[in-house]
Amino acid sequence: MEAINQFAPFILIFAVMYFFMIRPSMKKQKQEKKFAQELKKGDRVITKSGLHGKIVDLNNDNTCVIETMAGKMKFERSALSLELSQKLNAPAAPVKEKK
């Protein structure tokens, strides 16, 4: 019984680490993988380095060609930012009027 009481803080610390660090990281990886698989021609994207462009070609080797104002560039699908592209494609929130 005393052994359980001695290890309880370690078990609690591991549980907290799992729910606040490990689990969200795994969830984000799943979302990024799903995002990369669902890309299609014509999608407007932003790379993780901040480059804006439109997808003009998707290759089978996990790369894509993005057309920017500077021309066409080849990127890895994993280099595209999930968060920013979702913000661009999300519908605008209605503005509440003040009375």
C-alpha cells in the first residue's frame, strides 16, 4: 500500500504530461497528415515560412507545385501550413451590431 502512495505523484505527473503535451501533439500530427492528403489543385495555401500561393500540381512523391507571384515553386506537402490555410478557407464570422 505504501508503494502505491510513493509512486502516486509520478503517475499523476505522467498523466498530466500525457494530456497536456503528448496527446495534443499526436492530434496535431493527425490533422496535418489529413490536411496534406486532402490537398487539391486550386487550393490557396500558405507555407510554414509564410509564402502565399496556389497549388497547380500535386505529385505522387508527397510534393506539390505552388504558383506564387515569383513563379512556380516545388514544395513538400508537409511544408504547407495547416492553421493559416484553414483560416483563409473558413467562412467569416458574422459581426454583431452594438445597440
